[in-house]
Amino acid sequence: MKIVKVYGPGCKRCETTEAMVKNAAAKLGIEVGVEKITDARSIAMAGVMSTPGISVDGRLVHAGGLPDATRLEGWLSA
């Protein structure tokens, strides 16, 4: 199972990003555990300077704006 963390204060883009992660995982048949990180200090400590951010298995793969769906599938497949 992949561990995916979505970093953000809980804004609409952050919620959409979380939904995109879940939809991409379902499409690919990959089991993921999605954790939302909303604490500003934790977000900064993860190196996310612009939200929403995404990390997959501890590696930050995206920060700022909605992710590209194709790239998101690639991150989950890797």
C-alpha cells in the first residue's frame, strides 16, 4: 500500500487534490492510504511552500495548484 499525504489548509483545491488521488488510485487498482496534513508547521516542515502539496511514500512530488492527472497516475504507479 502506498502512503499519500495531501498538504494544505483545507481549501477547495486541497479537497479536490485529495479526490484526484483517490480517483487515480481506484482507476489504477492501487491501494493507497491518504492522509490530510492541515497543520501549517507540518506543511512547512515537509518543504511545501505552496499548497496543495502531495507526497508519495515520503517523497514530495508536487506543490502548488492542482496536479496533472497523468503525472499523478505516474507518481502512484512508481
